[in-house]
Amino acid sequence: MKDIILTGDRPTGRLHLGHLVGSLKQRVELQNSGKYEQIFIEIADAQATTDNSGNIQKVKDNVIEVALDYLSCGIDPKKSTIFLQSEVPELSDLTFYYMNLVTFSRLKRNPTVKQEIEYRGFNNSIPVGFMTYPISQAADITGFNANIVPVGDDQLPMIEQTREIVRTFNRLYGEVLVEPHAVLPKNEFCKRLPGIDGNAKMSKSLGNCIYLADTKEEVEKKVMSMFTDPNHVKVSDPGKTEGNPVFIYLEAFCKDEHFEKYFKNEETKELEYKNLDELKAHYERGGLGDMKVKRFLNFVLQDTLEPIRKRRCELENNIPEVYQILFDGSDKARNIVADTLGKVKKAMGLDYRNDKDFITKQAEKYSSNS
Ligand code: ATP
Ligand code: MG
């Protein structure tokens, strides 16, 4: 079977470190491995309207931000198709038919949706479109016959929902849809990167992010203000590294070469810490201050973000070309989803125009009546 990848992001803000480690890095690796038949990357603007109906301008403005972030992280439009969800209306048709294959109580049980409803403070005023967005994600995935979906772990319930829809559809109407699998980052700490405020998830909607496009100064300021272990008051106090976002970020981003670069004594050539385990051990037994760890994290993040920032600066001079990449990608995406929609409608028996036999039989039925 051909391996096809579908993944995407909501244009509700610029992309952040969580996206980088949770999904973007993997996409670039998969793209450059050359092992995949096709890679589709969706800017999910239509989905983003489900919780931003009063602020469509925000969604519209962030489309280019997400596109710039993709390209500056190494997504190559020659190898991956980047497209706009709203430019592929056939996805809405698929969503409509899939809606009948899912119960309302099943939607309400989705743990990610439940948590998002709480974060967004919807209470009882939940937009219907928002409740059904996992179904529209099933349309996004199956529309491209994707079998691989690289995501952070908050998306696992969506992939499970998609798999259920596929199984139900295929059982009722015949084997048409492909059942997808999620691909999570290998590094445990990257599956759900926490926010700088210590919240379990860095998320655009929670405003607790370090953005890929933040300036050097903004990154430094955010790192220095990060939540750490609240009981680590004095430098001499023993500290907790587990659940401490500063250490989680180090787990996600630092490499042994960073210790070589930033913890080497120039005179003795000795390393103060050889690796993260040594740094963690010192913090846990006491005697290592937050400031020193944060300064190190800042260097590590600046090293990671500097090349991305540089590429973004160059791309910002070519905005119309970036939009053209999206339009070309959307045209290509639309052809593929139209083909899937055709197969879906045919399997359901809704392709009247191509069903000559059906029209002939109807004609016979009515002529025998007369
Ligand atoms: P929003 O708050 O608008 O939902 P978001 O920050 O959750 O935005 P999405 O566009 O919903 O971002 O997510 C896009 C992809 O990035 C998904 O695959 C998701 O799993 C992944 N992702 C988002 N935040 C994180 C995170 N903190 N850690 C790891 N992966 C993440
Ligand atoms: Mg999200």
C-alpha cells in the first residue's frame, strides 16, 4: 500500500515550540526521507472558524503566519502539498455524510474536545460546528486516503474517531476508506510540550507559548519568566525536575553538544556538566539555581530558533509567492478529495449522474405502471 501522510494546524496564531517538537520536526524528517508517496499539510482555516466565528479576521491573518512557519522549518512545497482547508469544499461534503455515522454522545465523550470546551469557557454555549470538528478531521484524513498522521498526543482521540468512522462507513457501504494511524514523536517529552506557565499543554489559545517567530529578546524574556518548581526557593534547596517545564524543554531540545558549548571551562577544558542527567542530579540534590538553568535553556532555544528566524526573514520578502504556493497546493488537494468524494457517493448510491442502470430501471418501473 502507498503511504500517504496528512497533517495540519489551525491558523489561530503563529506556530510554537510545541508544534515544532510535536509535529513539524517529524513532518520534515518524513518529507526528506523520500519514503512517502504524498504528503499533504492542511492549514485548517475552516476548522478554526468553529471557535472563532466572531473573529474570522484573526483566522485569515494567521494563514500566512502558519505558512511562513512551515516553510522556515523546512517544509518544501516541491515535496509536500500545503493547502487551505476552505479552498477544498469537497471536504465539507464528506463531513456531512460522516456526521450520520457518529452519535452525539460519542462526540461528547472525546477527552480532547471536553478539555478544549473547558479551556475556551464555552459552558453550555458550545457551537455545533465546534462539537463536530473531530468529524471534519476524519474528512480531512480520509479525503486524501492518508494512512499516516503525525501529531501530538492531544490528537489521538481524533484519530480514533476517524478510525471508527472508516470502519462504520466500510461496513455499511463497502471498502472505500483507508484506516489511518497516528505517528507520535519518539521523545516522550515532545508528545505534549507544557506551556511556559506550567499548564499541561503549550497552546495558541492559552497564550502560554514561545513562538517560532519570537525575537531573540522575546524568547529570553519568556524563558526567564518560566514557571519552575515552586518549592525550589533558595539555590541550596533540593529541586524537582519531574513536571518542571524548564527541564521538560531541556529534555525536548538540548543535545550533548550544548553541554560542550555552554558548560566548558575555558582554562581547564573541563565540562561543568557532561549531559542533562548530571545537570538534573545537581538540581535535585540542591545547589543549582533556576537562573543558571534558565540561562542554559535560553542558549539552547536560541540555537534551535535562530536558523528558523533567518529563513522566515527571507520569506517575508516574498509574501505573494507564499500565497501562490497555498493556491497551487489547494488546486491539487481539491482534485484528490473530489475523487474520494466521488467514490464515497458512489458507494452510498448517491451518484445519480453516473448510475445509468438505476435510471433505466426507474424508467422500466414507471413505464410498466402506465
Ligand atoms: P489551538 O489552541 O488553536 O487548538 P494548538 O496550539 O493546540 O492551537 P493546533 O493547531 O490545534 O495547535 O495543533 C496542531 C498540531 O500540533 C497537532 O498535531 C497537535 O497535536 C500539535 N501540538 C499542538 N500543541 C502541542 C504541544 N504543546 N505539544 C506537542 N504537540 C502539540
Ligand atoms: Mg489544538
